[in-house]
Amino acid sequence: MKNCKVIGFVLLVFMGAAVGVDAPPLTFKFASANVPGALQTYPGGVNNAGVMVGTYQDKSKAFHGYIFNGKKLTRLDDPKGIDTSCNNLTLKGTVSVVGSYINSTGATVGYVYKGGKFTDVPGPAGATASLAIGINDLGAIVGYYNDTNNATHGFVLKSTTYTTLDVPGATATAATGINDEGKIVLYWVNSTGSYESSVYNGKSYKTINVPGATDSFASDINNLGDVTFQWLDSGGGSHGALLHRGKYYKFNYPKAAYTYAGGLNDKNLLVGGYEVKAKGPVLGFKATF
């Protein structure tokens, strides 16, 4: 599966106006959200209390997960491997974090972190690699895995039971977010090799591509049904988007060459990353809307 630059894997306060798609203007207020001293910061998610999680690169170029609670920074390194990432967290109550690490064989393995303990999320039987990307407050986890044929499938894990998620007609599928209602967002590869996005309600898949995008990567869904995206234009430029109350809003971090939207909470707050110039370091932001 082609690796979108996240990405997700996804300053002074500025005011920025979104470019709406058949929608009235929506204003985004941006602020920096970087790990102090990091070379790069990739925010992944934010809960209703404003606690943020993500991944950062240190000066030795190693990657670590993090939890940012106010001014308190907690570094997360899964003891079973290296290059730990944090992709998202629960929105309410006790914090549970999902992410991945690289094990001793070089394979990527998903995990859930709760109460100071890392537990592997290795994917269903036969999986050769896995990433845990989203979690709801009921403990359901979504992500994707590779099988023995190196095909990529989405999954949802409830308790100890995995269910494979494959969008009909897709050549590869990744599940990236789940809300408490059980609605799941996914991105997938179509027959032409382009990326599309869908929301799954447990019975059927509904396409939710960003209008005008050549590739759409849904990254998270909150309990209100809002969805965040990274999307690519015809020139390969990366931008953020928000599906809010049934309308799409495109946005960029001010003066950035590259933007992605990661997770969002139920309180009109989302997080993401940007590059000031192409191929520059990725920096983090948070934005209210």
C-alpha cells in the first residue's frame, strides 16, 4: 500500500479561513503543537480534555510516541521494539492510546497502551504486520494489517475478536478511525491506483471523498460524525479537510507547503502537521473550528 506521508504512518496563533466546498465559510484558528526539542512532530489525535498524542523524531533521528497533557509530556517507547508511534487515543475518561512499533525482525506491530502497560495488537491469524490507528471509548480498535500474500486489509478488534474490513472493489484497505457509535472511516485503493475514503456503519460502505481531490485519506471520525482528511491535489500537493455537519471544508496551515489533518475530538478541535517548505521538517499544529 502506497505510503502517504503521515502520516500518518498520521508559534504564534494564526487565523485561517477554510476554502469551503458548497458550504459557508468556516474559520480555523491555528496554534503550534510541537514536542520541545524535536526534529519533527506528527500529532495523531486529541481527546475531549485537550490531551494530545502523536509521534516525534529526536535529534538522533529515532521516533517516539508521546502524550501531551497540558505542559506535561510523557514519552512512549514500546519495550518490545524501536521507533514507537502513537496514532490516536480515546476521547473520554481514562486515556488509552493506540500505535505501532518495529520489532526485532523489522516488522511493524500495533499496540494499545493503557494504565502504563503495552499490549500487542498483532492483527488476525496469519498477519505479517499490523498498525493500530483508532480506538473508541468502548475499547474497539481499528487499523490495518498485511497478510501472507502482502495484501493490505483493514480490521476492527472488539475484545479479542478481529473482523477484517475490505471495501468492495478495493485492492487495499486501511481503517483509521472509529467512534462510540461504531462508525468506522477507512481509506482504500481503487482499481486505478487512486485513494478513496469511506465510512462504514457495520452494514455498508459510503464513499466520502474530498471534492476535487485526486486522493482522499480519511484520518478520524468523532462522535458527532465529523471526519478529518489528508487529501492530494492534481500536482501532488497535500492539504487538510474536514467533513463537518455534512459539508466539506478544505484548509491549509498558513503559509505551509504541505498540510495534513490527523485526529479530532467532540469539542471542535483537531490536530495535524505541516511543512513550511517541501521536504522540510514536519511540524505540529492544533486548530479550533
